[in-house]
Amino acid sequence: MPRYTVHVRGEWLAVPCQDAQLTVGWLGREAVRRYIKNKPDNGGFTSVDDAHFLVRRCKGLGLLDNEDQLEVALEDNEFVEVVIEGDAMSPDFIPSQPEGVYLYSKYREPEKYIELDGDSLTTEVLVNLGKGHYKIKLTLTAEKRVQKSREVIDSIIKEKTDQRMRLGLTCMELQVNLVRSHSSGVGKPLSPERCRMLLALRINVLAKGYSGISLETLKQVIEMFNASCLPYVPEKGTVGASGDLAPLSHLALGLIGEGKMWSPKSGWADAKYVLEAHGLKPVILKPKEGLALINGTQMITSLGCEAVERASAIARQADIVAALTLEVLKGTTKAF
């Protein structure tokens, strides 16, 4: 059965459709009906018939004709926005196409994989991961290191020698609140390329086997990377010195199904809906995993890697330009 995720006045609604030959107009009315049903004051409407609206895709913001059949106009699990006549754009609605990354409308899912072991990732490969050229998988050695590290955490939890340490590790509410409380960044979101770099570098660090994260959770994070499910990470809010806590917390917030998330398929939407549309489940944090996800300097490191690669490219281009200029002017090499 086809299903669509519809955004109405700040609310995301999952609308199943038993007949794909129904129209876009039906989808809009059904979404408004569900919106009214969920509001104590009926959302300011006396009935669905009072609502006049337009329907558009979240991805690309293209307007849809209300008379078009759903099977022709939309794909299964597509995200759409219902704009009520007279309303301004919903204040929490973020355009699906991040500024300056129009090429992502031509995104193609990569077929090749890069194996990460925590030690051999180069700046060139990281930048290519950011561009979406590769998916990620772990080496067998990295998996064993991660499992061994997790066994240390599990052994501490089983022992009752230090109750305060056990409480700090095992309190699940503490792990989630750690992520929520540090998600305090501001500004526009990172571009998909930079967010992919950030996520890839974080996966690489966790693959070293020092953080105590479980292999199950790390593989969930890798699945999200491979599906290009990218959390909303603000550009500002870190000094990159003793840890990029704010941006990494925003990264982790999306991974646990909270906050906003972007994918080429959905555009911007609530993280839980984006993950669901890709057949993925939010991470359920185990003991110590909140800290494992947010403690690091991958934001400033990933941006530094990008700067190194761009500087190297500029240096190579400068050499080529100088050589060609000398050739065209019939210059002499004696001066060099």
C-alpha cells in the first residue's frame, strides 16, 4: 500500500493510500482532515471543505496539480507539503534543497564501498565520501576492536565496585539528555557534502575501538550514512578545541530519530520519518553510547581535511597555469 508523508502547518502526517489512482487533491484533503482531527480547536477550521490549499513536493518544492493521480505524480514514501491558502510558509519548514548544493538533485546512490579500519582514511578519500562517491563498511579487524572495547563497558556494568560509575553508564535517560542538552548550535545547516564528511569521519573514529560503542549501534550509523540520511547540523556553535560537542550532538540527535534530517529522497523532514522512509530505525542508545557519539573533534577535522584538499588542488592548478603560460609566451627555462 503506498504511503506519503505530508507536512501541514508544522505537523508531519503519515497518510496511507489504498488506491494509487486517487488524486493529489484527495491526498491534500486527507492530510488536512488528519491535521484537524489532531487539533483541539480543529486547527481553526469548521470542516475540511473550508481549507483551500496547494500541494507541492518537499524535494525541489515543485507544485502539483490536484487533479493528477498519485501513481503518476508521486513515488511511494514521497514527502509533500500542503500549503493552506492565506498561510505563510510554515516557520519550521526548511527547503529540501540546501543552499549552494543544487547538484544533489542529481544524486545517484553509489555502488562502490570503502572499508574503514580507523587508521588508514586519507583526506582525499574523506572528501570523496563527502561527495557521495562511496558507501562505507568496516574491516573485520575494526569490528573485532569495537566488540572488544564494548566488552570492557559491559564488564564494568556487571561489576558493582563503583555504583556512581555504573549509574553514569547505565542511565538511559542520561545518555539521551546528554545528546539533547548539547544540541545548541545555531545557523544554517551544513551542506550535505560536509555533513557526510562529518558522519564518515565520526564512523572512522568509532571504528578505532576506543569509545565503547557497540558494533550493533555503529552498523546502524553506517546504514544511515549509506542511505544519505543526514541530520541537521548547524554551521555555528563550536570552537573545535576540547571537542565539537554541539555539532556532534546535533549529528547524534538525528541518529536517535529526533530533530531534522535530510536525504535526497525526502528533503528536510523530521528525522524519524526520514529514517522510516528508508526502512531504518532510530538508534536506541546503550550504556555510555551518548558520550561515545558526541565526544570528539570531527567537525573541525573534517573541514580541515576539505581545506587541505582544496589547497592542494589550487597548488596543482597554479603549477599547470604557470607552465602553460610560459609555453604560450615562448619563455625560457633558464630563469628557473
